[in-house]
Amino acid sequence: GESVGLHLPTLSVQEGDNSIINCAYSNSASDYFIWYKQESGKGPQFIIDIRSNMDKRQGQRVTVLLNKTVKHLSLQIAATQPGDSAVYFCAEIPGGYNKLIFGAGTRLAVHP
Amino acid sequence: DTGVSQNPRHKITKRGQNVTFRCDPISEHNRLYWYRQTLGQGPEFLTYFQNEAQLEKSRLLSDRFSAERPKGSFSTLEIQRTEQGDSAMYLCASSSGTGSLQTQYFGPGTRLLVL
């Protein structure tokens, strides 16, 4: 099938290691942020979200950190598994709008 | 499966032809969105509906593009007189509620190739 993110930056990790994917967002007025995972040939899959009044949120094996001072978002994946291999996008919703604005994406490659 | 569904999954057409894609949102979701994604890029917003009303359209949505959601359930996206630059993945998403802080859930997309 076609490949999502042919020329995206790639993060390579060993299975079982922790992964950290970073994202710089553009709009200081954004008040909602979402991380999506996209596998080749599929639509983006929701992973975790965070609102601007928070700086950290945890899910199952994933943690999102928000630093509004420098407009930075990160996704931490604990004990990375081969099934985590995909392209990861951060997305923001500027205040007062309903559309998602996506970042450039990062390819995560998990090696056994 | 109660997720967002899109049909067809793939479409190959010749330049100048018209194409129509369908999106069925998650049941009871009142908002429906269309995005376009080209290889190596994140999805870009095209338009969104709240129930049957089309509330916002991107400048990316030229006059050749039209979207409808006549009964506030499924939606169609039509591209008239297709051009090679229209080749992309067309993604549909849906969400529920009335505020802006809603999670959008995506369908599998329709991959369009214009020859």
C-alpha cells in the first residue's frame, strides 16, 4: 500500500524502550491538542488529548506533555512495541475554531 | 463496526471527470469534517458541518469542490472536472457536542488518483 510520510523525520527505537515524539505548535491561542497515530493506508487514529489548562495527561502507556511557554507538545510512549510503528501527528484547535491544524508528523520505527 | 466509514476506499479517474465520495459518521455525531492529505503531509482542513449546515469552508475548497450533508447524517464530497493536483487521500472525521474542544474521529479515507 501507499506510504504515509515518505519524507518525514524518523525516530528509531528498540522494542521495549521508551519513545518521545516532539511537536512545536503554531498558535498561542490554541486551547486543545490531540495526538494521532496513522498507519500506512489508514486514517489517523486518536491516541490522547490535552486541554490548554493542563500540562500533563496520562493514558495507557502514553503521556502527553504541554509546555505553553515555548508552544511545545510531546508524546511519550512507554515500553514501545512493534505495533507502535506508524506516523504520529500532533494537531491543535485554535480557540474559537473547530478545525484541526496538523503538525508535520514523525515516523516511529520500532526494531526488535 | 460503529466507526466512521468512507466509500469508495480507492478511486482512479481520468482528468476532467467528476467524482463523488461518501462519508458515514459515527452514529449520533452532529459534526462532520472533510480533510485532504497528500503524501508526506498532515491532513488539511477542507470544510465542516454541524448537522446539515455547512459552517466553514477552507480556501483550499475551490469552486470545483462541493460538499453536502442533506439530512445531517452522511455527507458527500464531489469534485468536478478533476485535475491531477486533486490526487490525494480525502479523509472524513466526526465529533459530537457543540463546543470546540471535541475529539474528531477519522475514517479510513478515500484515496483518489487522477490520471
